[in-house]
Amino acid sequence: AQRVTQPEKLLSVFKGAPVELKCNYSYSGSPELFWYVQYSRQRLQLLLRHISRESIKGFTADLNKGETSFHLKKPFAQEEDSAMYYCALISLGTGFQKLVFGTGTRLLVSP
Amino acid sequence: DAGVTQSPTHLIKTRGQQVTLRCSPKSGHDTVSWYQQALGQGPQFIFQYYEEEERQRGNFPDRFSGHQFPNYSSELNVNALLLGDSALYLCASSRPLPSSGANVLTFGAGSRLTVL
């Protein structure tokens, strides 16, 4: 079964500290992994996807198939990074777009 | 482009009632998915509509039904409401397969349903 696990409900760091939000998945095929973010009073929006291999707002995430992980990292956290972060996967090649989400991690960056 | 629009934004119902939520997809998108997000949880897939048909369904009872119209807009209907149906209901749209970015969902702001 497809599953996404985010072990931390809350991650609290100080401004300028490194951040790593953990995400592990289980899927037997070739998943596509995403990070979605929800800022306060805003809608859920895409942050990045693994196939793009890009850095968005200083965040990066590398897919590690051996460890079935897709951790989100940023070297220096900013206060505006405070938000709810969801890791999600989608199956490729099935002809429909069903996202399976983790339970989310709230990132709180303090000054 | 207004993106994905949902209505109503908030509503309160009592147990046993029925509710209809509406969604207009982003311009250029033809597929609509519905998700339920309970408090403190990640969104859970309810079902997806494409070409006016339900293409895939998550683990939700038949009390949850939907419809897609020729203009790609969609409705989510929930019958015989239970207290546990209280949640934020999210609509997401996506581009036609196999276009670039077809797997990227654009979400609406959601409809918050409270069942008393």
C-alpha cells in the first residue's frame, strides 16, 4: 500500500538554523514525490517536486530510493518559512493523479 | 485566472442532513479531485473526476458522491451527515494527461464543514 510518513508533528528552530523535515514513503512502483506547503490562512500549494531537482525558496529535497526517503532541507531557516509542510507521493503511469499525503509537519521558526 | 474556486467557504449542518460543495477548476485544467482534511491530518483522497466520470475513488463510503459538468466544474455531495464528516474539503484540479505538469495539483482554499 502507498504510505507517506512524517514522523515529526512539530519542528521548532531558530532563525538561521538548518532545517530538515523528514519524509519516508512506501510504494512498490516508481513514485513521484512532492512537498506541499500551507502558510497561515493560505491554501495548500506546491513547494517542489523531486523530478524537477530544483531549489525553491532555498529548500531542496533529494529522493533516496534506498532509504525510501524524501527529506526537505534548508541550510538557514527564515521566519517566513513557518508553515505546515506536507510530503506527498503520486503513482506514475496510472493515468490518474491521486496524491497520498503524510500527516504534515509544522515548522516554527523563531527570531 | 482565479485558480481553483470553491463554495461555500464555511457551512454548518446537523447530523443526518445532506450537503453539496462546489468547485471550479483552474483554467486549462480538466481533472478535478476531492480531498477531505480532518483537523490535524493530511488531506485524504475522496475521488477524482475526468470527462464527467468518476475515475478513481478512495476509502470513503457511498454517502460521498460527486459529479463533474461539461465545463469541468464539480460538485461533492455528502448524504446522511455524521459528526465525523466535519472537516475541510479541498478541491484540486490538474492539467490533462499527458501534458507537462499533469501530476501537479492546484488546490482551492477549501470548504469547511461543521456537523453538529
